[in-house]
Amino acid sequence: MYERICKEETIAEGDFRIAVASTQLIVLVWPENGVIKAFQGVCPHTNAPLADAEFDGLDLVCPIHRWSWNMHTGEPSHPHATALAEYPVKVDAGVIYVDAEGVAPIFAAP
């Protein structure tokens, strides 16, 4: 079930923000030359929130151990990182909706 997250105007291309959908912390991101995406908002390595992550418009970098992910795909750009779970996104009449129901965050094997 899609939940209203925010207005599209509250996120700019090349930026990200943290939000909650279906009780899950998500990263809502608009990578440069891409479309708005939603990924799990916690690091698969440490389960730490990615609210303080660095974002250069393409890669999101966890502030704890510097794991990084390509925000077009959610795939790791750091050699030992684990991919991020992706949630369906739709934009309708300038409002962003995310469906996080049934999609669990991915965590690295211990």
C-alpha cells in the first residue's frame, strides 16, 4: 500500500532525505540524472540510521564504516558492502508515495 511521504518540491535532484513508510526508516533520494528512489534507511552492516550519510549526487556513504551505494540502483559501490532494499515509488500530482509494505531491509551476514 502506497503511503504519502512528502511533496516532490521538498527534495531536489542530487539530494536525499530520511522518512518513514510502513514503520520502516527509508532514504528518499533523487540521484543526479535519475528518478526519485526509496531505499532502506539503515546501513546493512551496522543497522545505523543513514540520516547523517554523505551524498554526492550519485553515491550515498554511511558515516560509520564508509560503506557506499549507487543511488540509481541501491547496489554497493564499496567492495564489501551489501545492497540496500528498494521500495516502490510513485509521484502523483507533485506528491511522492512509497510502498514499503512487505519489503524488509537487507542486512549483511555476520
